[in-house]
Amino acid sequence: MRLWRYVPLSIWFAICGVSSSQLPWHASPADKPRTLVEVLNRDEDYSLLLSLLQRTLLIPTLNKLNGSTFFAPTNDAIKRRSEKDSLLQRVLEGDELKVPDNVQEELRQQLFYHLLNYTIQVPPVEPTTQTLKTLHFPKRSIDPPTREPPPSPPWLPIPEGTLGGEPQRLRLTSRDESLWVGTDAFGQGGVEVVKSRTDASNGVVYGISDMLQVPPSLAHVVGNETSLSYLRKILTPDLEDFLNETSCLSLFMPVDAAWESIDPLERLYLESEFSDDDRRRILGMHSVVEDNVKWVDSFASSTKMTTKYGSVLDVEVSSKGATINGSEVLQPDVYASNGVLHLVSTLLIPPGALQLTPEKYLLTLNCTSFVSLLHSVNLTHLVNNSDHRYTILAPKDDVLSFFVDDGLPKAGSEELKQMLQYHFIPGIWTPKKLDHGALLETELHEPGLDDGRQVLQVEVHNGEKSAADSKHISFGGAGVIGDRVDLNNTTIYFISRPLEPPVDPLQAALPSLDLSSFLAAVFSTSLADVIKKTPRTTFLIPRNSAFKRLGRLVSDHLLAASSKADLENVILHHVIDSVRYSKSLVNESQRTFPTLEGSDLQLERTDNGSVFIRASGGWADMQSALYPQNLLTKTGVIHEVSDLMIPRTVELNVGKLMKAAKATTMASLITKAGFDWVLNGTAPPGDSEWAGRGLDGASWTVLCPTDDSFKEFNLTELVGNQEALRSVVSQHLIPTPPLSTSGGSSAVEPNNNNRPLPLYDLGTYSTLLTPSSAYGDIVFRTLEDKSDSEYIVGIKGARGTDGKTDWARVLGWGRTTTGSGTGGVIQVDRLLVPYHPRWWIEYGPPSFVGAVGIGTEAQSPEDNKNLAAENVKSFIAGGFGGVCAVLVGHPFDLTKTRLQTAAAGQYTGAVDVVRKALARDGITGMYRGIVPPLLGVTPIFAMSFWAYDASKSLIHAFTPNRTSETLSTLELATAGFLSAVPTTLVTAPVERAKVVLQVQGQGTSSTQYKGVVDVMRHLYREGGMRSIFRGTGATLARDGPGSAAYFAAYEVTKKFLISKESTSGDLNLGAIIFAGGTAGVAMWSLAIPPDVLKSRLQSAPTGTYSGLFDCFRKTVAQDGITALWKGFGPAMARAFPANAATFLGVEASRKLLDGLF
């Protein structure tokens, strides 16, 4: 490139006609130096300099300069510099192979910096500084090295480069009686002139003590400036490149102290890795890039300069110096290869140019990781624009540190972007505005909501103080930690964990174990993907308990492989085709909601705030309680419901439910009996004998025995007998009327509306056999030893032996949707064979017991053989209990009777009776009269316990609408009193004989009777049957109240002592003994006065008393009122052990007999 036209005229004239070859160095010392080269050649102190000039091909150039100034470094100066400059060192060593630039451009430019194209004036002695222009024209870059010969004519400095065509500047200062070159603006520093001026024909030479350093780029200048340490702290590589590569760059940089005027948050932000934009803007506000460099000598008052940022810098110059926008220029003109640096006292930042954005606050409040994640997904606009109004939910660094390795989506991923958007809520939401359960829209636009905003649930709990700031707030389950930060348009809450956006409906519901049954049903179909991906839906998921109430047979049907279509329709009927949050469902007026299945759901809102959902089909009274949950999903929301809802597209008939029950035998019998229309849920055929009987609109409940229950029956014989077959089938068919729903949505509780029959209202139901048989009705009962969900069913009026074991147990049920929507199938474990009683039972007058329990127990004919066995076991157990009572209690009873019947003063007390009895008759005397009670205890106790059970059944029969099968204490006492009525017929004559035998010999040693037979014979001869049954009324007066207290005390005490967890087969000896003893004490506490009267009536000679009241009158008149309590001590002493032995004997013997047969 030819640039000769840019060379100064003085240089151009000097080189005209001059050869470019190197000149010889042989001038005589005596000759006057003609050129600068000769001056250098004559002084040995410049030998190294001449070598460098020769190496850089500058000898011809130096010779032809005219009027120039050369600041020539001495040999010592060059040597010192070579120790620090590797390039200079290699050049001095003369090894060209080690010098990378054969044209020595870098060294040549360094030598040009020592040359001026004019002769300087000698500075005066007083301190002064001159600014000089050198022949060094900095360039942006040096041309690549080449092995080609240097260009011709000799290389000359070309006025171009990074200073806008201007040469680099150099200062000369006179101070301390010396000249210094390369000083700063204040005349400090620099290189001392150590050799005086030497004149030459084409210039002057000044010897200097060191080589002058060519000013580096502004990046290096800033890096070396001690007062710019904060600027260096915030410089990034991109900004350093700007300082290195920008030509004609004038920097007006504030010193370190100036940065303290910035808000501390802004400074912390500038020091973070995320402030590139602010750093770039700040540097631009202090940079002027024009065609020329703005050295201080170019300043003039009212000069205006436009910065790279666009702001305007106003320059004012006075005798005190220059100011830039009012900021004092502390140090002007720090030279650089591509511009100049001026140090100013303050920042030149226009008002409002830097704003405290949310990002800056987040960074300073230990949310660096959160901000870093925002940068990774290009969401910085959410925190950098202070005009937008947001509530930010920010996890701090210590919170996010727990989720870095596991728990956060991959950096830069779309999943991370969605998660972070979920932390931004449009608007300012202070605690005063937040309500518990509120749903706030976020910045997350969800495709599953048709690009609508995803919502976030808020939980607010009031603290101890009433102020809003004392509220405990959580967003999406993440609690708020510490105090919030309020900015101009932003509120920041610090949360305890990062928020996870809602997932698909199935994944959202999966953690809830109470919803697992319905989810398992969904995954068993092909609907999982449909439910996951269908946008804007509301999923109503039934709890696990709904499947139990649905009925096992309906559940089995829906889950069967052959019923997949029905199951899918049921599932889709639980998905509303729109997003309905709790507020919409509970408070708004809309009542009908379409589902993905195609039909609608109906909502009913009650006055008490409850919400019920009715299906499009299914059962007549079918409803499900809504439990609003607002469990958010990426496609909508999930709520829970109490029960499954059957749509009208799903038909459940008896046949399908029996198939689900695997009851093929019963289904076959129904078909063979001509009732196949029941299986289909249709009316009887027109040509059927059942047509016209009012069964057209009836629904049916079928008692369905399992296939195993038919193993003991001859099915071939049964099918061959059409009449018997129809009778058996009819016994299991229950016409079921529609349930009343007049009470509104609360008429039938959701927990019970899935049953074929209202089993919660136990009672009697007619069957198809009822019109033709007195025993066609069936009755449901609850098992006493099971929970209320366990039921049994039997034939009403059948004479069974033990309903708890002989009735059929209910195993499960299912409700049909055909007909009126009522009825269904109830699976039982036994076949209920129609009952045909014996003639004496059917036509004989029933006892009071028959008025009761026959109607509450059902017994099939094949089980009648158990009746005798049960009676025998009851008889033996009762008799054994009585024997135990007599053996233990007879000595006490003998003592009591003698005290009650003896003349006044005969005995001093019970101990006296025992002592005299033993003295007279020995130990056998204490068991005198034991034979009658031993002979009577078996029928007495058997009848007593039988009558007690029968009386309890009588009470059940007279209270059909009772709410509990368990009798109250008063009812138990009533049953006990009634049990004494039939027992007295046996007890009275036995007691008569026993008393006569017990009192004989009282007061004398003679014996009148030899035994029981002798007593009975004598009594009969004496007064006939009237004499034998003397004291019957007194016996009933004693045993009626006594038995009431007896049985009631036993039942209550035993129930109290035996835990609920114990089964009926457990034999708790301690509880039985204590309860039995307590029963005896309770009985004899009431029975002593009538027992005294009974004993006196039965032991007195004929004619002594005319009756019970006469005996009472005479006893009180003769012995006083205390006579009625004679024998109380022995009776009480006998009561506990004797009756404890009684009940222990009954319970133990019954358990033994049950184990034997």
C-alpha cells in the first residue's frame, strides 16, 4: 500500500534522492557530526541502540529526518529493559531464528516512540511539562510475519492507526533540576535524561536512562491503574475486548471511591455473574468513540460529547481544571494505544439509567442459584423489567442446594422453564389479600389447559397475633420462610422448597392410597393415555371405600375382562369435560356438567353446604357426596367423591351380577324354573303364568347361594321335581319396590345407596313364595359377635335351633340398574330350603316362646337333626351347673333355712347352727336334704336358662322397630323375671321337700322322714297336691325379682369384664366366676324376705298360716321385722360361691359338649 502522500513534507523532502541502503559508520571523530546516526556512532554508550536501529532498518529513515528529536536509550538502559523484555533480549542475542517478526515491527514502533519529527525547545529550569507528539502511530494489529525482503523505500511512520491518524503522545517534564520524559499529567514518573543534548545536522539527541514504554491498550491501562480496582473487579472478557479493540476510545472512568455512591444492592449485583447488561451499559456511559481522541487539550467550555450509551457529557474548563457533567477530572490524559483515559471523581450515570430490578434483589438476598436457573432458560425478563407487577416465590440458595443433584429438571430444559414459570404470580399479593384455599394464576401457560394459566393453591393459617404479618402462609405446600420483600412493582416471598408444577391426573392421584382402587381400574383399561392427555378436565375420583359400598358383585363385574366397555364408560363418567375448581362446584349456580362419557352429571347443593352428584343413569336414588380437594393437574383438577356413579350406558342386570358371583348353579336353576326373565331384568313374558300378577314393573333381589352350597343336594332330583324347584327358587326371589326419595338428596345416605335392599334398616321381606306359604318371608339380622357390616338371613317363622350358626351368611351384594333401579343380587353361603313344619308345630298352640323366637330363627329341614342335640346339650349343661351350685351352696342353704325356721333363741347365729349340726350328725348333717335339690336342679336350671332365652326373644318380637339388637339392662331384667314363671312349677315342690327335710330334727335328735319319697308320700297323704305345692306364690315372689337381678347382673358384669376383642369361643374363667358370684349376690339381696316367708310356709304344720300375707303378718308380730332377714348371712355367704359354680359349670360343660358333638 502506498501512503507517501500522508508523510509530513519535511520527512518527504529529506528522503528524496536518498538510497535505501545502510550507510557505513567510519566518520572521523574530529569531524563535526552531520546526522543523528553519526552522533550515535561516535558515542559508545549508544552501540546497542545502533544495533537495534540497524536490525529494524531505521538507519536510512533516521539519516534523512530533519529537525527531529531522539530520546536515545543508553546501553545500560537497553540492557535493563532486555531483562524484562524477551523479544528485546532475543534481538540483542542476534539469533534471527528466535525472532518471530523479521521486519521487527514491534521493536520498530517502540523506537518510533523515542523519535519526534521536530526539535524541542529546552524547558526552563522551573517545573514545567510539555506534551510531545512522537512518530509512533499505533495500529490495531501488526501484520503477520513474512520472510520477504522489507519494502522499499525505507519504512516510514504512516499517519494512520487507532488514534484517528494522530501519533502517540509523550510528556517531557523539568523537575528536580533534571529532564524527565514519559511522565504523567502531573509531571511524575518517567525516564530521566542522563546525557545532555547533542546537536546534529538533522536533529538533537538526548540520552535517557531507560527505554520508553509504548502505551498499551486501554484494557492494560485500566488493569495497571491502582485507582480503578473496582472497575477491574466487574470487567468481563467481552468488556476487556471492547477496551482492547475499539479505536479512538476516550474513557472517563470514575475512581474507586465514586462507586460507593451506587446502592449496595446494585454493587452486589454488578459483582455477580448475571450483570453483563448493566456492566455494558455503565461502561458505555463513560466511553466516547468518535473520529478523534478526546485528549484534555481538546477540551473547551460547553463542549458536548455523546457516549456510546447515548448519554451526553458536558465539558467545562476553568483555571482549576476540567469537569465532566460536574465531575472533576482527577487525572487527565492517561495515554493508551487506542485512546485515552481520564480519571473522574464521580460516576457519569444519567438519572434513572440504573434501576433496582427484582433480579438484583434476588441476587443480594442469597437467591443466586434461582437467578442462574432463570438465565439458563431465558426467563430473565421476569426479573429484569421493573415495570411488570409480579409476586415471586423464590427458594434461597441453601434450599436449592438440597435439590441440585436430584429433584430439579435438567438445566436449560423445557421442564425447568415450566417449573420456574410456576414461581411467578402476576400481580402484587400481600398477606392481606391472600385467603385460605385461594387459587392464584401463575406465569405457567399449560398446554393441558389450552395454553391457559396454571393455578397455585394458597394456604393461610392465622398466627397468635391478629396482624396480617403473623399469618402462616404456604404456596403449593411450600411454606414461607422469613419476611417478604416489597419492591416498587414486585413482592418476593422466600419459600421452603422449589415448587413443582402439577403433573397429569393419574400421576397426581397416585400418592393417595385412598384412591388406589379406582386408579387400578383405570390402568386395567386403555384409558390411561386419554385421561392424561385430554385438556381441561375435572377428574372425580371415588375413594376406596366406594368399591366396598358399590357391592362386591358390581365391582367384580366391572373388573371382569368381558366387561371392559362397561368399566371404561364408568371411568369416563367421572371426568367432567371442563375445569371446575371447588369454588365453581360449591358456590356457582350451574347444575349440569357434561362428561367425557357423553352423558351429564347433576349437582345438588344443600342448605348446609353439602354437594351431591347424581349420575345420568344407574340406580334410582344413586348419588355421591362431593369432597372438593382442588388437587391440581396439568390438565385441570381432581376432586374426591364418596361413591362410584353408573352412567345410563351401563346396564347391570341380575344375570350379569350372578355371573360375577360365579353362581352358575343358581342361575341354571332359575332358568329351569322358568324365571329367566328375572335374570334379564325384564317383565314376565305375556304367555307366562306370572304375567298379570302385578310383577311387570317390579325389580328383583335374588338371594344367590354359592355353587359350594349345593354340594349336599341332589340337583338331578331337584330339577326333576318342577314344583319343588319352583318353591326353592321362589324362596330366593324378593320383589323389590322403588326406594322413596321424597326426602330430597338427603333421603338416602350416600354410604347406603348402593345396596339391593336397605340392609341398614333390617327387617322382614316377602318373597315370591310368600303368597303360597306361611313361611315364605325372609328376615335379615346383624351378627352380634361381628361388626355391623356382617348380616345373616333366614326364613321367618322356621323353628331352628341356633340362628347364629344355622342361618345363611351374607357374603356380598350388587345392585341392578334395570327396572326401577332397585334390587339386585345378595350372595349367601347356604341354600334356604322352604320350611315345612311338623303338624304339631304348625297346628298346635304355640307357647309364649313360640310367639317369639320362631319368627326370628330359620332352620332348614336337613338341619332339624341338630335340634335334639342342642336341647340335650342345653339340658346337660344346665343340670351340671345346678349340681355345682348345690354341692357348693347346700351347707350354706341348710344353715339359712334353720335360722329362718327355728324358734326364737334356739340358735345364737349361723356359726351356732353349723356347730350343733356337726355335733349331732357330723359332716353329713350339713348335706341333709340335698337329694331333692339334686333331683330338681336339672329340670329347674334347664327350664330357667331356656325360659330366659325365650323371654329375650319375646322382647325382640314386641319391639320390631328397635335400633339395636343388644338388650338394655332393664330388658335383661325383664327377661330374667319372666324366666321364673315356668321354673316355679318345678322349683316349688322341690323347695317344699327340701325345707321339710332340712328342718327335721331341729331341736331334737329324732328323724321323722327317711328321704324324699317318704316326704312326698307323707305330704300327699296330708293334703294332696295342694300340700306338695304349698309356698308356690312365695317361691315366685322370691324367684321373680331374684331372677331379674340374677341374669341382668351376670350379663352386665360379664360384658364389662370380657374385652370386645374376645371371641364367643373364648372361656374367660375369671370373668365367668366373678360375674356368676355377682349375680348370686344381686339375687339374694332381693330374695331374702320372700325366702323367709317361703321357708316358714313350707315347713310349718298344716293350718299354721292361711297364706303368704298371713305368714308375713304373724312373723312380724312374733319376731319383729328383722325376722324377714334371718339367714341373710348364710345366704350371702352361699350366694357368691354357689352361683359362681353354677355359671362356671354351665359355660364349661357347654364348651366341652360343643367339642364332643
